[in-house]
Amino acid sequence: MATQKMLKFVTLGRQMPEKRSAEERSEDFHEIYREFADAKAKEQASRCSQCGVPYCQSHCPLHNNIPDWLRLTAEGRTREAYLVSQQTNTFPEICGRICPQDRLCEGNCVIEQSGHGTVTIGAIEKYITDTAWEEGWVEPIRPAVERPESIGIIGAGPGGLAAADRLRRMGFQVTVYDRHDRSGGLMIYGIPGFKLEKDVVQRRNALLEDGGVEFVLNCNVGEDLSFDAIRGKHDAVLIATGVYKTRDLDIDNPDAHGVIRALDYLTASNRIDLGDDIPDFADGELDARGKRVLVIGGGDTAMDCVRTAIRQGARSVKCLYRRDRANMPGSQREVQNAEEEGVEFVWLSAPAQFIGAAQGDAGPVTAINAERPHIARVRVQKMRLGKPDVSGRQSPELIEGADYDEPAEMVIKALGFEPEELPRLWGVEGLETTRWGTIRADFRSHQTSLSGVFAVGDIVRGASLVVWAIRDGREAADSIAEYLGASAQVAAE
């Protein structure tokens, strides 16, 4: 009976949830996809071929049991589908919204390989969990047994929160420390609302707090509280700080007024969306309204910036990327959404120089002072793709004599992130790092060079995906539980 509800990819075409028009969605920061209706979710789930070797599952970092919860959805057993999906994923409603499914589960769907169009896995995952919240199926954490051991988690991003959730369910006492005034990390301050509305993250935070996870916010480790103090207070420590140091450009006049970092820009926009008062936004420094905006970079952060600038009412938005469309690291789905909303992509282009406004030539923005003039133009170099580099990607090469000037009153650098020097910032001896500055941790146990100290997410991997941080956090929680079990046994002996 079950199979009759499946394998419908031959007769049913692939459909995504309805996308709001570019004109409508460019005016606000709400999510751009509408919800799947119950019937449509069942119909699209029924397209799954229930293949013997589910590549969607093997290419998911969390190895979500996707075929099973698709089948349960198709059969109308939505609560069971939710229970299966949350067994392997701490935040399925978040992954359903922001995972690059085109590169992971959906990009490896067997029926897509045969030309029938992938199953819309992400949209169905979002539907299942949103339904679970609406119906009251998402229950707060209530450990069967309380354990006395405590764990301190530094960083309230996806890795830290995933570990906190899993450890608390085992009964451990969990305290999460974070430098910001809200927990969620880049999910709350880095990712714009049109991809992930903030109440979705805050709902999870409230669930963790209700379940007994303690949050110590506005706590900058190394300044407000030492790492040694946290380590001394807890039986184990998990470092999940992420990477926040912005990569920079080696060009003239990098400090021109109006040249800003992507994270500063996105954080200000998200804080405004959350109702905060941001002076740098109010005075125009981090507001794109009325400006010609250039975003430098080709990753998902650059896509977030260009689409945010459109919503802020920029006069024009262009994205400079030194390779072509086929070689950009960002999601192709995001590029398409950005183009629909009015973003112009300038491929095979890189900035060579920032040119400040001359006195009386500041355009729509007045020059601040002669020593740090406001950006007026960017000297753009045209590139071509040469031989592949060590990563296998073709290296961009400069085309001599093809430079031109592009007018701009705001330039956003979205060049990726690097780790901060935690051992130096925190004054910690013996915490080993790699040559890239990331923390050295065992890839299975996530144990660092310090006893009882573990590390997960971007601070170990380098800038990566939310779903990988969730996987790391869940794995580390199990390793910490094993470590504390062993510690308790040694103490008893």
C-alpha cells in the first residue's frame, strides 16, 4: 500500500512552494517562499523513488533519514515524519530554509539524475517542522535523569546550540556563553530575514532556555570572563565561536569612508529588523538607501549583502566577482533570486583601487574629511580564467589595459571569514591551532589538545555551512558524554 503512494515522479513534475514576486519581496525582509499546503507537500513527497541507495541521505552532513520522512509525509503521517526528521537534526526547520539543497541532498537526488527533476526535500523538511510547531508536537527538553556534571559552551551559534540541546537531553547541566546580546550566532545576526526569519531562531532559543540551558550573554571571553575561569567552573568545555574575522583586500585606500565589512552591514540590518537602535544605520553609514552599491565577492554572504541592499532601497546594486558564474561558490538559486530582484552581476571583475571623492565631488554623499574621503569610484580590473590552481578551479588572470571606473557610494567587502587568534586573545597556553589559525581538534571526537576541551564548527573547519556545525555539535555532545562518563568512573575508582 505504501509504495502506491510513492514513485510518482514519472507522472508528477517537480514543484517548489510559490515564490513571492520580485517586486513584492524586494520591499520587505520576510521569507520569499510561501508555505507548502498539506496536499502539495504530500504530492511532492510522493515523487520520491525510495531508491535502494539514497544519495540524498549520504550527501546530507547529518545523514537525515530523508526517504523515510518523505514516505511518511506522502502517507499523511506528518507527526511521524517530524519525529523521524528530528532524530538526526536538531534544527530541521532552519536547515529546510537555509541549507544549499541544490549542492547537498537535492543535488544528488537519483530521479534528478534520470531527468525527472529532484524531489523538493528542503521545502518538505520546512513544512514538516513548521507543522510540528503549529500543532504543538515540538516538546521542551525534560531529561529523564539529571546529571551533576556541567558543560560550558563558548558560542551560541548552530554548533554550540546543537551540542547544548543534545547534552541537556542527556541530563547534563549546560551553560552557553556568547559575546552578543542574543543567542543564535550568524543565524540571528548574519543571515537575513528573507532567508531565515528571526522568530524561527528565537523560538528554538526559548525552547532551550525552557529546557534548562543557561545563557550568559554579552560575555566576551578573554575580557569579561577568562577562559581559565570557564574551564575551572565546568567539567568540560566546548569551543564553538565560529569565525568572524573578515578577509581583506590588498589595495590602495582600503579605509575609505563608505567601504564596509559584510558582517557589520548584515548585523546592522538584522538588528534593525529586530527593532534595535543602530546609530551607524541611522546616520547612513550602514544604510544603502539611495546609494550605488558594489559588493565584492561571490559566496553566499555576498548574495545576502546584494539582496539586503535592494531591500534597503539602493539606487543600484552590482556584484563584482573575479571568476564567472559557473565557478562562483555561492548557491545558484541565490544568484537567480538576486537577479530577479534587480542585482547586476559583473563577472570576471576585481577591484584594483578605491577612489575617494574630491572636495565638492562627493555625489549624493558628502565627503567626511580630506584624510578619509568618502568612496566615489572603484577602479575595476577585468579578468580572464587561466589554468586551474591547486584546488582544480581556473585561476583568474588580469587583462592588461582593460581597467575602468565604476561609481559607488557604498562598497561592501564579502570576501569570506578567517579565525581569530583565540589562544592569544584568551591567554591560553597549550591550545593547538593549525597553520590556518583554526583550532586543531580530532575529527571524530572533536577533542582539542587540552584535556576536557572540545571544539566544533567553523573555528575548526574554517567558514562552512550551518548543517556541518550542527553535525559537529551533535557529535561533540556524544564525545563529551563519553568523556564525562569515563571521568566519573575514574573518580569513583
